[in-house]
Amino acid sequence: MRSRMLDDGSLRVLIAVDTTRMGRQGLSGWRMRVGGPVSKQVARRTGVSPEAVQAVLGAAFFLSSVWYVAATIAAIVRER
């Protein structure tokens, strides 16, 4: 965690976000069993690190889950 002083003297706390680690959190359970081998193959063919590929896959799985939940909630609200 880093912090810095602003011009007005107040303290702002900046939290460093590790986007690769955050994206990989979307890979758990069956998603990791699928994403692990896929990420190695993609990394080998593209020259990108397997961790970066896993981060992208994890983010994609996470966003698709959010999309599904949002669409389900929207459908429920529309039927009321």
C-alpha cells in the first residue's frame, strides 16, 4: 500500500492492484482445469506468459458470470 500527500494537505491512500492476480481469481474449479492447459498452449504460440493468458481467461469467465446474473435479474424485473 502506498500513500501520498495532496496539495491541500489531505492524505490519499493508493492501493496497488495486481491485475494479473485479480484476473486469475476468475479461474477456479473446472475453469482452472480448462484454463490451465489452454493458457499453456496459447502462451507457447503467442509468446505471452501463461499467467497473463490465465488472467485474461479468468476475467472473461468472471465477466460472463456477471453478464449472466445481470441478464437473469433483468428478466425477473421485466416479468413483474
